Amino acid sequence: MRAFFRVGLLVWIALLGFVPVRAQIAVRGEIVYTMAGSPIRNGVVLIRDGKIERVGQAGSVRIPEGYRVLQARVVTPGLIDAHSVVGLAGIYNVPHDQMQLERSSPIQPELRAIDAYNPQEALVEWVRNLGITTLHTGHGPGALISGQTMLVKTSGRTVEEALVDSVAMVAATLGRTVGQNFSSPGTRSKAVAMLRTELLKAQEYARKRRDPDPTKRPARDLKLEVLADVLEGKIPLLITAQTAPDILAALRLQREFGFRLVLDGAAEVYLVLEEVKQAGVPVILHPTMARTGGEMRNASMETAALLHRAGVPFALQSGYESYVPKTRVVLFEAAIAAANGLPFEAALGAITIQAARILGIDNRVGSLEPGKDADLVLFDGDPFEYTTRVCGVIINGRLVSETCR
């Protein structure tokens, strides 16, 4: 009976997704793109206890006995979506799975993505099966300050199991879309003035909370607390700005207050490349195939290549789509960028190591190096070819998908 009970318990645990011990896996690839050096032909990646143990050519890496061996034509690090709303926005056009934008006020930095993220949303599984292993997701564009973003893996039943960082950035927006969602601000100058006002309040709040006399410190204000952390460099401010004037306005605010700025969207960034480069600000570029209407009417499929040539750090994103299935796939966006002048490895880097660097998680993900999280994607051909399929996804050393898609 005891043996029967143990077997039944293990089956029950496995069905719920609680695997008590991570598998030891060896992944063999005809080409392994480590993103930490030159591609390795006939390469091997050893995985043990959820981490990458060793990477090298098959002739120099012995596969220990007992390791499960997986084969692929091409192996890459797990793909990173540098900006998404997946998990807050769901797969259907129904109110209960559209949590990416709170419309009660244009300025709400206190909203936490961790309180709204649904790790069991079907859209999370859909992008995972296409190789996306890490998401930078949360409150999306459309409000002057819409809330906080977070970093998660695309596996895990609960937020805690998926979580990488509960507060990654604070999301803000400059442009006409804010006026379309709220009665104020209606113009660019009003938007910047409202942001400046909140940042000045946060400056004063930060000064008072450092007072050595506890009786003189202010009562907690969740809104100002978050913005004070932005001003102190603890949290970057992610500003969605599509037009050249809005991009320059974001740069002026950054110079004035000294916060860590990440530009998002940036459809017209090619018009102000020199200014962005001098500011040393990274860009999370709009999806390559984004619809060119409204503020994105001047978006170009060649912008990624222009940023690469100019030496401006950038990553690619899926963004937000208002129609089913509610998200793009960064793998396809990178492929189109590569077809429009971006070198192959730079395109792959824009959804792996470069994205990880901009998000501040390159010590864990983005490349295949010993000690990093064992997040890998197995392809049956060139990742950017239309007919190529994702035939395996490994997250934290677990094979979470092995059906070719």
C-alpha cells in the first residue's frame, strides 16, 4: 500500500506540474547560438538542476550517463519579449481579461502588475510554445503613467512561481493616445507639465522621507513612493513616445530629473538618432510589423537596422494589439527586421541578450553560459525562416514544450 501511495502521489504531483527534481538534460544542436560568442557547430548544452552546466562542441563536452538527450537543428537561448501586456491582457476581447490599462485616472504609478498578472492565461502558453521564455509585461501604454511592469518566466501556475522581478519599470506615455483615453492631458505641453508636477512632488516626498527625525517624515503615499524610487534611480521610467517631438520631450525630462529612462515604441526615432545616442538611452522598439497609423504613421521596418548601425542599444517587443490574439510574437518581428537590413545575430540578440541587458537580467538569461538559467529553444531549421518550427522549449531546466509548432 505504501508503494502504491507513493506512486499515486508522484503521478498527482506531476499532473499538477510540481516536478520535485529537475531533469538532467543534454541538448545537441547542429548550430548553437550562445549569444556569448561565435555560434558553435555540432554543439552541446548540458543542463543540471535548472541551470546551464556546460556549453561547447560535442567533441569536447562529454554527456554524462543518465542525461536525457534532445536534438535540434538550431538551439538558441530562450526568447525574451522586451515589452508586452500578455498576462494582463488575455486572449479574448472580453472585459475580465483586459487588465492592462486602468482608465479611472491618467496618473497611477502605484498600480502593481503583480496584482493583475494571470500566469494561467492561455496567451502565456501560446507565446511560450513559440519560444518566448521571459516576458517584460504589465500595465501598458495609453495613460500618462499607467502603472508598474514586471518580469516573469512563461511557466509556473502562480505569479510567485513565474516571477523574476516584481517591479521592473514604471510605464508612462507621451502622445495623443493619452488624450484619447482621458479628458486630460489634451496637448503635449499639458502632458509634460503634469508629469513634471508629479516628479516635483516626488522629489519633495523623497527629501522628507530621508529626514533623520521620524516625526517629520511624511505619511506613506504609494504614488509618490514609487515616483521617488524612479528619481533615486531604483526603478527605470519606461516612456512610450512614438513621434520625434515626444521622444525629445522625454529626453528633456530625463535631463531635468536624472532618472533612468528607457524609450518605448519610438516609431520616429530615426529622425532623432543622434540625440538619443548622446543621451545614452536604450530603446525598446515597436514591433517591426506594427500597423502604421496614427502616431505610428511614420514607422519603418528598417528602424532596427538604423539603430544597430548607429550603435544605440535596442530590443524588440510584441507590444499590444487590440484584436485577437492580442499579441504579436517577437520571433516573427525579429525575422522581419532581419529581412530589412538588421544582421542575423543582431536580430537574434534583440530578442535575447540585448533585451536581457536593457531589462537588467543578463546575469540570468539572454545567453547560453554556465550558471545561467537553463532557458533554451530548439528549432528544426533557421529560426527566421517562415517554415521553421519550434520543436522544444526549456525553462529553468524543464522541458515545457516538445511538440513542433
